[in-house]
Amino acid sequence: MGWWKAGEIGGVIGDEPLDVLGAAASTVVKQYQRAFGRRPTITEWEALLRTVLGVEEPEYRCAEDGVPAEVHITPRT
């Protein structure tokens, strides 16, 4: 598995975490397509990520360095 620096944050990411996140994103897309006949919007992705990253219960929180107040996804143009 490859590991590399994660942008400007000084952390690292690897193939396996990206594979897991990719599979989770595909599952979300499939659920939206089944339920609504479409893919989730950027606003819905932001709300989902904000909710997951900002869970109040520490045992379920993904990050230990606080609860994010905002999540922004910028589409490529």
C-alpha cells in the first residue's frame, strides 16, 4: 500500500483508507439513486460530512482535534 503526504496538513493518507472511503461514497450514491433517483448534491455531501465529522459522542467521532463547524466542497471547473 502506498502512503503519501496529505496536502498542506502534514498528515499522510494511503491506498486502503482511500479504498474504504471510496466504497462508502459509492454506497451513499447508490442509496440516493434508489431513494431519490439521483446522486447527492454538493450541499448534501457537505451536510453528511459535517454530521459524521461533528458527532457529539467522542467514541463515534472520527477526529480527536475538535468538531468542525463547516465543511466546504469546491467542484472542479
